[in-house]
Amino acid sequence: MNFPKIDPIGSVKGFYSDAKHVASVSYKPDMDTFRRTLKIVLLGIILLGVMGFIIYVIINNLIL
């Protein structure tokens, strides 16, 4: 079986060039955008926590 050769130096150079491109395209959000994003992320974390707690309670009540 012939495996493709991996060039570690080329991979690092490619990653560096991709990271440089992302840094040049990105921008700092204004406070309104930041707060909206923060609210959405926190809502998602809370929803996941509540769902996990409900599953935990259901499973513990079924086992006991």
C-alpha cells in the first residue's frame, strides 16, 4: 500500500497563511453586536444545562 507523503513544513506554512488571512479579514465587533452574541451564547448554554438536568432527573427517577 502506498500512502501519500505528508509535508509538515508545507502544512505549517499553509496554516500560517490561512491564519494571517483570517486575522486580516476579521474585525472587532461593536458593543451592540457583542452583547447580542453574548446573549445568544448564554441562552444556548443555559438551554443545554436545563436539558441535561431534565435528562439526569428522568434517568435517576427511572433507575431508582
